[in-house]
Amino acid sequence: MKDNLKTLINYVLIGVAGFLPIALVFQIILYVEHLLRDFVLLIHGRYENPLVTVALFIVAIALLAYFGKLLKHDKAHVLYYLEGLIQRIPIIGTIYRVIKKLIQQFFTTQEAQVREIVYVEYPKDGMWVPAYVTNRINDSYILYIPTSPNPTSGFTVMVHKSKIVKSAMDIGEVSSFVISVGVDYARPDEVQTLYK
């Protein structure tokens, strides 16, 4: 029964990880298609000449391609002045920065900064939880601590490297541990290292 539950959880996690990028790309395609269709209908409603509509549609596609080229090659142009303006708007700027970092992490060829699993004492000393290392700043680790049974909710904390214990678990094993509320623990031998 335990092996069947573990297999089912692994398949669900793999399915979610495989489906999310497809769903995200599909949503982006639908949004761009809707945006371009509205643009064409707006222009065509004002100018009955189909050549004007086609010309403006080609200009819109060319502008999108130009912005894509700027983003790909990190060249400073008007786009970066616009980006600076967006980042000054309190809530929208924060959302924009987070989305930009996520997109850069998924769509650039650079390796992710850190991919580690650690244990940290949280919420108080003597209580150990597994955490994902999301970033490192000098001797400090920024950790995401998932909560059971839903690992997408949790806490982000910053701790000194002396407060963590490294784990041999991978992301799938930690996710399975959290979702199963501790029933599926792939590395029970690591408990001994936590309570020395």
C-alpha cells in the first residue's frame, strides 16, 4: 500500500510538473492571439481598407519581435526606460520583478543558482523541517519551507549557514514527504544527523 501511494504521488508530481509549462504556454498564446485579434478589429473598424489592416498587423508583429530581440540580447533601449517606469509603481513593480526573475530562470540557458535541500529548525529549536534553498547571499541562505499537505503554501525565511543541515533528498523526495504528511520519508537515516 505504501509503495502504491508513493508511486501515485510521484506520478502526480511528474504530471503536474509536465502539465504546468504546457498550460502556461497555451495561456500566453491565447492571450497574444486575443490581443492581436482585438488590435486588428480595432484598426479594421476604423479603416475599411484591408491593406491598412494588414500593414498595421505586420508592424505590430515586427514590434513584438523587436522587443523579443532586445530582451534576448539584454540591450538598453526604450524598452528598459519603460521597464524602469513599471518598476517604480509600488505593487505592479514588485509583481513585474518577480515574474521577470521566474521567466529568466525558466527561459534562459544559465544554470539555476542553487538546487539544494536542507533541514532547518523551524518554527523553534528542536523542530526540524526540510526546506528548499532558493537563493544564497554570502553566508545566508534563503529557504522556502513547504507546509503539509500542500507544498505550494509555506514560508520563506533567511538563515545563516550554521543553522542548516544539508540533506541528500531531491526535490521529488521532499515534495513526496510533505504531501504524504511524513508517511513517505525517503531518507530516515538522516534523522540521526539532526539530533546529535
